Amino acid sequence: MASSSSAGEEAPPTRIMIGVNESSIRGYPHPSISSRTAFDWTLQRIVRSNAAGFKLLFLHVQIPDEDGFDDMDSIYASPDDFQSMNQKEKIRGIHLLQYFVEHSHQLGIQCEAWIRKGDPKEVICQEVKKVQPDMLVVGSRGLGPFQRVFVGTVSEYLVKHVDCPVVTIKRKADEAPYDPIDD
């Protein structure tokens, strides 16, 4: 019987990209309920006890502040103020990713993590195209039909537009805040 890999040669690990974001309730560096749920589901249902067979790819997309003055008391800004803002955002993103990277390493799972800025829908699609993971796992906030019409959902968009299988993980009912926007 023919084998797809040569004798003694191991297959490369399955690469799973997981989109992660911060909690809107607790803020940085706390992961959102949806991100933690997607990560935990991936560990329990896919990776299980085969840590060596997988590589997790954590992507955090930071949405740029529209006016650029989110952390400032005044609209009068020096170049140093902008540099400081960019550094703070980068550090906050790194702290968020640290949660997932540390847990993966404790379990012996290979991983990579990175930050991009922009619209999460577009950025995740671009990164999937560039990185070509075997699968994409994202959490779902559970927006109702009214909210979905006006806000749209990242997960629905990704299912329609990326070139790999997408698994959307819903939160458990007891984990959902009163307002799904608060994740």
C-alpha cells in the first residue's frame, strides 16, 4: 500500500490559524470570551493529545482609531505623542497574544503570533491568503439579527471569502454578556 510520505519522514503539522481579539469588557490584555472559547475548542476538539501534529497561528487585528487621538487629552499632538500611541498599541497587542502563546507552549504546541492593523474582515482574508493555513478558527459574538444587519459579522464574511475551511465557535449561553457587543 502506497504511503503519501516517505518512510521515516513525518508529515508537517496541521496549521490552524485562530483569530483573536481583546475583551471589550475587561480590555487589554484580556482575551475576549469568543477568542478564549475558540482557542479552548481548538485544543479540546482538534489538537487533543496530539500537540506535535499541530501548529497554531494566532492573528490579532487591531482596528485603527478613526481620529488618531484615542489616548490623548488634546488634539495638539507632537510627533512624540504619535510615537507613544503606536508603542502603547503594539505593547497591548503583544500582551494579548502572550496569553495564547504561553498556554500553547505549556501544552507543547508549536505556535506563531502576530499583529496587523485594519478592518478585521479584510486583514484576516489577506493573512489567510498569504499564510495558507489548513483551517481558520474564529469565535462568534452571537449578534442578533438586528445587530447583524447594521454591523455584519466577521465570521460570516470569512466563511464566504477565505480559501480554507472556517470553523466558527459560538459562545456558551452562560458565557454570553447581556449585550453581545460586550465581548
